[in-house]
Amino acid sequence: MLFLNFFSAMKEHNVIIVGGGISGLSLAYYCAEAGMKTALLEKNSEVGGSFASPKYSSSGRNFWLELGAHTCYSSYQNLLDIIEGCGASGTIIPRAKVPFSLMIDGQIKSIVSQLSIPELLMSAPNLFKLKKTGQSVKSYYSKIVGEHNYRDVVSHFFNAVPSQPTDDFPADMMFKSREKRKDMLKNYTFSDGLQGVAFAIAARRGISVFPGMDVQNIRFENGKYLIKTAGGDEFIASILALAMPSASASALLRDLNPDIANHLGQLKAATVDSVGVIVRKEHVSLKPVAAIISPGDVFFSAVSRDTVPDETFRGFAFHFRPGLDEKIKRERITSVLGVSFSKIEHTVSRINTVPSLRMNHAQWLDKTNTMLKDKKNLLLTGNYFGGMAIEDCVIRSKSECERLKG
């Protein structure tokens, strides 16, 4: 009787998903569409994860700035299906065509101006002969653009994508060729930023979202998962899904399944320290850019909101190397933008975790799927499976739901 009373006091669902980024949200969408009573637990006050679009309001004007992912593409067909399913297609907006630029010795330069065209022309035919499989980003792309072009220019743009060195990433996981939706903009965002998509999914019927839930302990008893948060909230479900960085998932599975926990623990990850700043347009003389990459600098990229122009404000998200002093970050931001700190109207910070993929990742993934094959009550999704792109996260969530149903 005590056992029954204990369970009745809990919030019970068919599926509990821990982690409210796009991986957890897309999995929640698929589970709810399959008719399962689905709960999503997010440790932060809002869902979104890398879909982070904090808003700033001043004098009746609203302005959002991306602090995680920045762009969606027509090749993200599964994501687009979800967006349409949530009735959010009307929020899709185009991105303005502004250039990606390099900062060399404090000056903004075009990419082409820094490339050796003769080396590029000599190397380009390799694009039609070489295959990415079994090659690292460095070994493959240095043959496509030339060693000097790769070292001096191209590698820095690749590093800017996950905000970490990418020389040793598998080339076939860095950028993927996917079929495109011909009826869709080639690249786009949303009227309220990417986090608007997260909110649309979270509002979908059949999904219960619980923010501020920092899961601390998970037990498995009598065919049920018992989840307890730092605040003392308790949940119960027959199916558990972890949609979080591999190290966090490993820690929660340590007692439940040591083998899978140890396997997840093999992966490495990088911390991205992102600082967003909002400035009134009249204070910044910098020409519109999509992003600034400064080779060898303390930041990997400074991504601009110029792709969605605003009448009053400009915004920049600086993705810094981890462990920097706040003074160093502030001084570098003001130097790049050419403004005093007093002219910066608003700042916002965020720490993101991104995987550090290595050449043996395909073998690691095969073993992961083998270990999960007979465990339909345990689902794993995230940005460390088939790739770090938004669509890769959604594809993984879709396949995990199909494994559950099958």
C-alpha cells in the first residue's frame, strides 16, 4: 500500500524526456504524435537549448538575438515537417544577404581577398575525386582548397561552426549534402528567432513541459523509471529519454546502466562561452555582416543580427573560447565593434556545450545503437549522434521514436 501511495503522489506519464533543446523537443513531438502521454523536463526556466533567442525591449521596441544556433536551411526537411505540424510555418522569414567576413589586423576583409586563387584552382578538381569517408576535416578540405588556404582562411570558418578546433572532426559529419525543399527559402529564420520554434513545439497538444526541473536522480523499479529533481519534484514513466550532453546523460545513467554510462563518458565536449550585445545602429560604423571570424583570436566568431535588419538596433553574439576573464571579453567586444562599453545598451550571456567529434565516431555510434537495441524503454538523443546540425538532432529523435514504436 505504501508503494502504491508513493506512485500516486507522482506525476506519471508514458514517456519522460530530460532535456528541452531541439533534440528533446523534437522527440517529444514525435512521441505525442504517436499518442503517448509525454512530459519534458528542462532544468532552465525556458525550453530551447541551443535555440536561444533572448529578447530585449526598449521604448516599445522588441529585439531578439541568437545565442546558440543561428540559421535553418531548406534541407532541414524533418524540422520543416514539425514546424508545419505545429502551425508555425507563418513565422518563417528570410535572412538578408550580408557577407561572412574575416578580421585581419583589426580590419574587415572579404573571404576571397584572403584566398590564394592559384592554389584554389589547382586544388578544386579534387572535389570531384575525393570522398569524405575516412578523412578528417583537415585531411579532406586541405586537399580541396589547398593547404595554405585551409590553414589561413577556411579552417577558421569551420572552427566557428562548433566554436572549437575542427581539424580532427570526421569530414563526413561536418557538412552534409541533403535533399532540399524546393518550395522553401534556401536559408531562413523566424520572426521571434529560433526559440520561437521551441515554444511552438512545447505548446503542442500532448506535451507537458516542466521548466526549472534539474534532474538529480533516476531509479528503475517494478518496470518504471522514478525521476527526482533537485527541488524534490518526482515523476514516473515506463519510458525514459535523455536529450542532453553526453557527460550529463552518462552521470544520470551511472547506477542504472553502467555500461552505457561508461560508453557515453568516452565522448569529449567543448564549452562555448557566448556573450550577446545590443547596440543602437548609430553607434556602430561597421558595415552589415553575417559574422566576423578573426583567426587566432579569443573568440571563434561574432555572429550578427544584421541578417534580420532592425530599424533601431544591431546585435552581435560573440562566441568566446572558454575560461576568459570578463574584462578581456568586454575589451575585445568593444574593440571589434569600435564602441565604448557605455554605448552597449544590453548584454546577455549563455554557456553552451557542444560535442568534440573524432574519427572513430562512426564506430562509437554503431556500438551505441547495438547497446540500445533491446532497450526500448531507454531512448538517447542529442547533437552527438549523427552530426551537430539541427536536422541531425531531429533525425536522431525521429529514429529513436521509431525504435520505440517498432
